[in-house]
Amino acid sequence: MPEFPKILTAIPQRRYQFGDYNVTVLGDIESGDQRNYHFVAAFVKEGERQPQLYIVSERLPPGQRDQGSHALRVINAVMDETMDTANRWGNVGEFADQALEMGGQMLGLEQDTAYPLM
């Protein structure tokens, strides 16, 4: 079973209403696991407390930066998979756009629009 991010502290960078989901993009993250998160997009279904889906940008150690400085990972109840590695996942705008696109596909929200709340 995949392990969800253990976030101790973080600062919300952006918030969206996306169909039945509230999406928060977090930055300045201090985690309680061994990961070095740059950004985390958490998809929480209305009426629930825990996210169903996380899309994360993770800083890679210097020895693993052949393809880029950040890994884009998808984490839910059944998977934990790196989808891409690139420098652009260190940019909040590019990360948020990609997280919304991927999250929309995974959660069946292709017909919905993500509305910024902040």
C-alpha cells in the first residue's frame, strides 16, 4: 500500500474548487517522512477529511538529476509512481497546472473546470 505524504507544516500556495473536490497546493513543506517535497497538491472530496489523491513535486538529490531537479509523483490508495522528472516541476504555476490536469483525469473531472479560490 502506498504511503501518503506526512506533512508537519506547510504554507498554502493556491486553492481550487474542482468538481466535488477542494484542491490545495502546498509549499514550504516540512515533512515527517524521508521525502523532500517542494510542492504537494492534495485533492480532498467535499465532505471528507483526508485527501484521496496527492500529486507531489519532490526535489531530487544531486546524483539523481540527469533528467531534471524535480520528480513529479502521483500517490493514491493503489499507486505511488513517478510520472516525470524535469526542472519545471519546481515552478508553482507549471506544477499546479499539471497537477490539476492529471488529477482531473484520474478522478474523472475532465468535464469540470478548476476555479481558483486564492
